[in-house]
Amino acid sequence: MLFYENELKALKKSGRYRTREVLVDGAHDFASNDYLGLSHNKELHEKTCQELSLLDIHSSKASMLVNGYHQIHKDFEDAMCKANGFEAGVVLGSGFNANIALIESLVRKGDTLFMDELYHASGVLASTLESVDVVFFKHNDMQELQELLLVSNAKRKIIAVEGIYSMDGDLCPSEVFEIADKTESLLIVDEAHSSGVIGENLMGVFDYYNIEVKANYIKMGTLGKAYGSFGAFILASEHIVEYLLNRAKPIIYATSLSLYDTLLAHKSLDFILQNKEQLKQAIAQRQAIVFKNLGVKVKGLIVPLLVDDNKKVMQMKNSLFELGYAVGGIRQPTVPRAIIRLIARLGETEESLECLCQHLVSIKA
């Protein structure tokens, strides 16, 4: 018996049906979030494997609160704190889990979460928990956010924004930090798509705006994007991290992040800091190519191109794939209107990016 046959038929009819896709060898990858191309860096991989092979164990074995916290985890947490100016940090299984951990544990009875309407699906899912009182504000509308906060009688106020938004590719305004301070609110900044991509030291939006870290700021991000690994991190004050270790279920009840992924991310962090000038130059060159060919200015490496038709966006995506270029075809409900999502990642050459942009121009015409 096919229990969800009608639902699947409806998805196919509306052009919203999804499948897993394997990137064919030889195709130019402009779809993945491997922003710096570190997933292809064999030296980082080999150094990680060599170091792990010298240890008595190669897996985490348990929750970090039982017996699964290793020196490799601590060393990486300390390095991330130093690079980003935070007091304390904790690593965990994924960015999705990090958002669930933060929102499920921080928003208690009597508190209110103020979330940007374009915040990641993981945060939106967490906000649907019965215990969470959430108010959504218009995307990047700092005036509305401030007005909502000023009239709120919540015991604690928690703001949630992204550093770079995963689909639109735009930055959160710097005013959000001032508003959080003025209203004595906690501020969660999801840096999944900005950490490793923007800022003087490529550490993300805090770095980009030169924000002095304060006790009410929380930074989280993923290791499966610019860092070319897997997992996530949360950086905050000692007080907040202590609280998360005692209340956040995805930290307490999950096996700690794998030693390989943690160590690889640490080596990627070192690589980014040691090569930041060359990386920033390469990012700027790709941004210039996108602007020259498509007329789109981006702060990071996400290039959203509006198509506004679910079926057409998939036709364009498939046509480009036949030419040897993988891009994202993003449809509702992920975005309000269908887009081609191009990632101008450093893992592909400037020449291939230029060719892709020219193909996009001809296909759209």
C-alpha cells in the first residue's frame, strides 16, 4: 500500500518534487556550500588521518557528558574561541542540531523569541515547540524588530538572525547588535554561510562589522561549508555554554562530534587564518566576475537569480547540468519564489565561473 501516493503526486504536479542527486565526476560544482574548496584539499585530509592514526581511539564513543569528550574537541573549541573572541564554545553534530539546541534550551516559559522571517528551517522548526513563544519580524527590518522588542513584556528576549542568509545571500544589518544591547536581549547569529567567507580574518559577520563580543551575543555555525568538514559549533559566554551543557538535548543526548571531523575542521581553521589574504583576494575576484556578467553584487559567495517558476527553474538547472555545470534549483517552500542558486566557490576556477555566467545569460534570454 502506498500511504503517501497522493502527496507525492501533488508535489510532482506543482514542480516541487525532490530527489537526491549525485554529482557526476567532471561536472563543475557551483551548487554546494563548500565555499573555499577545502573539501578537495588532500593535504588537510592526509594530515588529519595521520594524526588520528597515532591515537588509541578513532571515534567519539559517547555523549561528551558521559565519556565522549576528547582533547581534540577541547583544542578545537579553544581555537575557535581565540579566533572569534568568545569566552567558551562547544561542538556538536550539525548546524541543524545547533539551532535546535539553542532555541529549545534558551527560550523558557515567559521568554519570547524574535526571529527573522527568513531564518533557517532548523530554527523555524525549533520555534514550533510548544514551549517556545516566537514572533517573526520582516526580513532585515530593524525598525520592526526594535518596535516589537520595546513593547514586549517577556522575561527574556532572544533575537535570532543569520550572518549571511542562505538563499538571499544578504547580510544581517549591523544595527541588530545595537538593538540587542539597547533592549538587553540575547542575540543568536547563525554564521553557517558567513563564517570563513567574510571579515578581515574571514571569521564571519562579527569580524566583518568589527563587533566587540559581549555576554549577550551567541554565534553558531557549521563545519560542513567553508570548513570542508562536518558538524557545528556554538560560541558564547562561559555562562551560556555552561547552561547549554546542562539543558540542550542535542548536546546532552547525542554522541559527540566525530574526532575526524573535529580535527579536520581545526586544520581548516588554521588554513583559513594562515591564508586569509589569498582567500579574500580569490573571493573578491569571483564576486567581480559575477557582477560583470550577471550584474549582481554579493557580499559573500551566494548568488540568487530569480526565476519565479518552479518548472522553469528545474529546466534551467537541468540544461546547465547537461553543459557540465551543477547549480541549485531552489523552489517553494524553501524560498517564496523559485531561484537559481549559484555558489561562486573557490573550488572551481575563475574561467569556469565566467563560462557558467555566460551560459546563464544565454539561457535566461
